[in-house]
Amino acid sequence: MSVTEKVRAPRPVRLGPKSVAALLLVSAVGVVAFGWPLLAGADSGLAHAQDAPWLFAALLPLLVAVVVATIAESGMDAKAVAMLGVLAAVGAALRPLGAGTAGLEPMFFLMVLSGRVLGPGFGFVLGSVTMFASALLTGGVGPWMPFQMLSMGWFTMGAGLLPGPDRLRGRAELAMLAAYGAVAAFAYGTIMNLYGWTIIPGLASGISFVAGDPLHENLVRFLAYCAATSLGWDLGRAVLTVVLTVTIGPTLLKALRRATRRAAFDARVGFEEP
């Protein structure tokens, strides 16, 4: 008998029940980690000053669980892990190019396109691993790192949850990715602000976090804080992501899809009579 591989056209790596459960669990942990100071009492202390090591300890096994579940349910092999490593290395190398100037971070557009081609599960792990690698590369390791890993994981996962390539291709797909990149760039900055806002003392009274205050009052202060401190940085990140997606996106999408097609992550082996 001969062995033949039936390779379908490249498409995002599918999510099975175990992958979805793992993603929901890690996302729930992330939401609690970011948001619980808003619901904490006045005598609980500033949350994020001490919780980063615990979050990092919880995040690593959950990331492994997402990888294992995705590989088990989609039939991916070592080629997928190798592509994960390559894309994470490229993303980590891109981050220092902006040097943090006005929020210009070119790695974000790569995460949008990679999540689009490879799917939400793969995208979440890629975003988290890329942020971890870039922190090691730039010396940006600190209590903020696990929160950045979660935020970038959500950022990349969102691109994988957009309508499939069988519905939108060409200019329509590119426009959708550019719009998502712009919105998600602001969302990333807003989520990270939620981490920093609760631990920075000495802010003006109108935008300071007040532990134990009603949720709606703190949210009003938080929006004012975002507008006053990071709106310009988020705008720079969004504009650069859109420009790179529109100009370089078509070429990179083709390259990623070609690599995915050749890797044949979801190929199935069939047996035929000679």
C-alpha cells in the first residue's frame, strides 16, 4: 500500500473543546488578575504590587496546557512548535526597533497577521511567548511582564477570531485586519493601564485610583487617566500597525500562508490500495 497525505488549503488551526477550555481558563485568570483591585476593599492594599509572581507562576502551566490541547486536537507536530519559535523570535527582534518612541512598536502588526493565519489558540501562545522573549531581549523583565504576556496573548488571539479567510480575502481582508489592529492597539494600552494605574502613587486626585471606592467612580477616573497619560502612545501604536498592515501585510500574509501550506499542520494520512 502507498501512503498519501491529503493536504487541504491553509486555514487557521482549529480549536477543539480542550483548547477552548484552556483558553477560557487562562483568560479568566487574566481578567481576575487585572480587575480585582477595582473590587477590593480599602484595607486590602494595592494589589498589583505583590501579585505578579503568582500570576506568572499560574500563567506558564496554562500556556503549556493551551499548546498541548491545541496540538492534541489539531494533529499538529514539531513543525508547528518550530514555527511558533521562529515567529516569536522575529516578533521579539522587532520590538526594540521602535525603542518605545511614541508607542511605535512594529511587532504588533506581525502579531495581527500571524494570529489571522494560524488561529486563536496558536495566536494566544505566540503573543505571550513573543512578549516574554522580547522582555528578556530588552531587559524589560519586571512585575509588569506577566500582564504584558496576557495582554499580547489576547491581542493576537483576537486576530484569529475574525471572520475566516473563506469569507474575506484581498482588500476586504486587509481592511479588516488594519481596523482590528487599530482598535486592538488602543485596547492593549487600556488593559495595561489598568495594571499600572493601581500602583502609581501621587496622581492628581481626579484621576487617582481609590481603593474601596464604588466601581463606577473608579472607572471614570480610569478613563481620565488613560486620556491624560497614554492616549498619544496608543495612537502611535495604532497608526504604525495600520500602516505596516496595509503596506507589508499582503506580502507577509502570502508568506505565512505558503509556510502553513507547506508545513501541512492539519494534514491527515490516508491509505489506498495500489
